[in-house]
Amino acid sequence: MSVENSEPGPMNPARLPTFRQSIEFTGQAREYFGIWITNVLLSLATVGIYSAWAKVRRLTYFYNKTRIHDCPFGYHATGLQILKGRVIAVAILVTFNVISVFSPLATIIFALAFAAVTPLLMNMSMKFSARMTSFRNIRFDWHGTYGKSFLFFMIGPLLGFVSLGLLTPLMSKYFYRYYATGHSYGVTRFSADPPTSNFYFAFLVGALLPGMLLGILTGAGYLIYLSFAVGVPVWMVWDASHGGILIVLAFGFLTGFLFSFAFIFNVLCRNLLVSALTLPDAATFSSRINLFRFIWISLSNLFLAIVSLGLMIPWCQIRMYRYLCDCTSLSAT
């Protein structure tokens, strides 16, 4: 690995020493457990108020333990800043619930007004998150606009729904490109333009894999049900006491399919976005998440969290985050 001395400056904040490596994460479950359990206990004791400071402690730990070329990331938000945002969100929710009790018409007006300001709130949230993150003492930033945020956060999902999913890959491509190019490191904007065809391939994989698996499981479940219903007349299959199993299985299939599709599609899109991401004249990135490995880690983490009554959650979080870092690399020039 070759290294050239290069110091950042106000006119060239994105310049890094020449190297190629994976993102390094040095966190350990044993030391993170103390932070996690303290956060949980204090959040419970303060009826959730401390959760704002808990988020700061958690993100500070993960960011400081995430390194590129032995340089850690930094997180600079305060608990009070996060608490103010949450108080505003709770106030909006309470106002909506109160209005819905007394005036259905006002509820509709309030909902439309909230939808109109949602892109603005999203931009504020993303700008805050970006500006509170730093690398080599240089802050990130978000430059999204109201119009584009409204298009990709509000209109995009609607177009995907009314097109029965046919436009979902296309809108996802434009959303992820907007998300990437809307961020900057110092004064240097990120760039990304992943091929549209790759998103359609990810869409097919995300639909076919869970569709086939859940189809087999649903069919097997129905056959097992029929094996216990021997002697029941065919016309009784649609009786509430027997045919209801079809409704249950159909609902389970649809729910499982949508959840599994979103899970798989998002993982594949992450690979596509990061692998197309560049910081002009500074760095290129790559993501190599193995879908089946990621699924195994997710499911085994869920199992361990349940059987340990939540005590293994810190270990699960460290395990997943380390895998994501190991699968992400960059080449700086």
C-alpha cells in the first residue's frame, strides 16, 4: 500500500493519502455492553428522556471506532439538540391525535399540511445528521432541495405502488443517486450513477427468492392442514372453520413476501449505490455484501437476542456493523 503525505485544506478538503483498504471497525462487544446497558436503564428511569443522550453515546462510540487509514470518524451532536427535535415530533403527533378527535375535516387538512412539510423536515434531519459527522476534522453536509425531496420521498413510492412495482427499480435508482449526490465532504460533493438495469435485476432477485421460498412453505402448510382434515367435504374447505386457513396462509404469504422483498432489495441496492459512489478526484468506493451471509447474520442475531432476553443485543449490533464495515472499501488517490 503506497502512501503520499497530503494535508487537507479549505480549498481541497477531500484530499486523502493514496491507499486502498476496507473500512476498519475496532469496537468490542464487551466494552460496548456497558454503554448499552447504561443507556437502557437510564432511558427507562427517565421515561425515555435520556434516550436522546443515549443516542449520542451510541453513535459517538460507533463513529470513533470506525476508521479509514487509521483516522476515526467523529460525531458532534448533543443530547439536548436531539431532544428538541423529538419534542417537536411528539408535539406534532399529539396535535394530530387531538384534532382527529374533534374534527375529521381538520384532520384531513392537517394530514395534507404535514405531507407538504415532510420533505422540509427530511432535509432538516439529513442536514443535521450530515453536519454532525466528521472525518479528519472536516464535516459532511447535505444539499437536498425541497422539490427533489418531495419527488423522491413522497411521489416516488406512490409511483412504485400504482405501477404495481414496475417503476420501483427506476425510482429507487434516482432516489439513491439523489441521496449520494446530495451529500458532500467539506466542499466536495459525492457522485454516483448506478446503472438502471442493475436495479431491475435486484428487483427480480428480491421478488423471486422470497416468492419461491414462501410459496413452498405456504403450499406445504396447506397440505399439512389438509392431511389433518381428511374426510371433510370439498365444499367445506371454504367454511369459516376450515377455509379460514387459506386466508391466514395468504395473509402470511403476502406479509412475509413484502418484508423479505424489501429486506433483500435494500441490501442489493446498498451494494449498487456504494460501488458506484465516488468523491471526485479523491476516492472511489466498493460494497461486497454477500446476501446469504447477511441474511444469516440477521436471522442468527434475531434468534440470539430473543433467547438471551435482549442481553445479546450489543454483541449482535457489533457483529452486524463490523460485517458491513468489512464489506465496504475505498480507494483514495
